[in-house]
Amino acid sequence: ASARIRDSEEEVFGNLRVTTTIGFGSIWLAPRLSKLYAKYPDLSIDLMLEERVLDLPMREADVAIRLTPPRQPDLIQRHLMSIQHNVYASPEYLKEHGMPQTPEDLDTHKIITFGEEVGDQIDLIPALNFLVYSGREQSDPRKPVLQGNNIYGIYRAVLSGLGLGALPDYFQVGSTSLVRVLPEMQSPPTEVYFVYPEELRHSARIEVFRDFLVRKVIESRS
């Protein structure tokens, strides 16, 4: 009983442990949380950013925002959004190496991709690493200059001017630090889900956090 979240519809307070990936949590979620605190000042968020998928039924976290459908039983899921990865580079990189015009031009550019240890997104790697295959035979992929195990590391490398990388569209929104290249190239959609255990179905703090996420997703589309 002590492991359950204690709150009611009339009062939202206490700690909520939220787990998601490093990139989504730091770039999309964290900057929006001030609006949630403004409405619920007694709510405390423990933001657990990991590529590893935490076990919600075993209460390693209370809720999760995941980039793949949940596989564990007894979990409630709510689809939040679809994300597509586009190709970006820094202005400094493009000034030095030029703007690629076709997928074949990528042969002369430095490519940054995911590696193998990527936790929640392991099933998405072939689709997200399309830069190494586009314009080439599948049996002869390009060799990346850098591989990373999370999207935030890839983002920082692209931002620094190291090379071209495929990043979620929300990384570029409102930013003048990245330039989209080869706009005809993008990954298949990545689906994002809000997930929590069945036993916490009636938690008010989970309900308000879920509704907050849905509102922010709608706002981001407008």
C-alpha cells in the first residue's frame, strides 16, 4: 500500500517518477514543465532520463513516455504523437563542406548515426539510420564518423559541426542553430506513448500529468 501514489481528485500533491529517453526528456519535456508546476505547485516530478526501459509493474518508475509500444502486461497506454527524423547540419558544417543536393552526395559527407546500445529505440535503429543507406546499396552502407547511444548526444555532435545527423523534428522547432538538408529524406514515423500501470489508474497526479502532456502536444502542432 505504501508504494501506491496517494492523492485524490480534489488535491494533487507529492512525487511522480517519470521516465523517458534522454533526448525527449531534456529537449521536449523539461522546458514545458514550468506550466505544470504553475497549476499544481505541490506536485513534484522526479525526471528519470534513461535509454534503458524501466520496469513499471516493479515500480522502478510511476509513468513512462516511450518511443515504442509497451511490451509488459498490465500497462495502460495512451498514444501522444508521431515523430519523424529529418536530416540536419550546422551552418558551420555546411559552410565548410557544402550543401548535399542528392542522397548520393552523402558519400562525401560525414555521417552521425545511432550505435547498437540505444535501449528503448533498439527496434527503430534500421529506420533511424537511413543516412548510411540512402543512395547506396543496402549491402554497402556508409561508414559513420560517429555513433551515439542516445539522440541528445547525436544532436550535440551535429550542433558542433561534426557532421550530418537525423534528428527528431522537435529538435529544430524554434531553433536557428540547425539547417535542414535533403528535405525529401526522412524516417518513418516514430510513435510516442504515455504508459502507466493498471494499479495506478485512479491516481489524480497521473491524470493531471497525462492531460498536461496531451495539451502540450496539441499546442506544439498549432
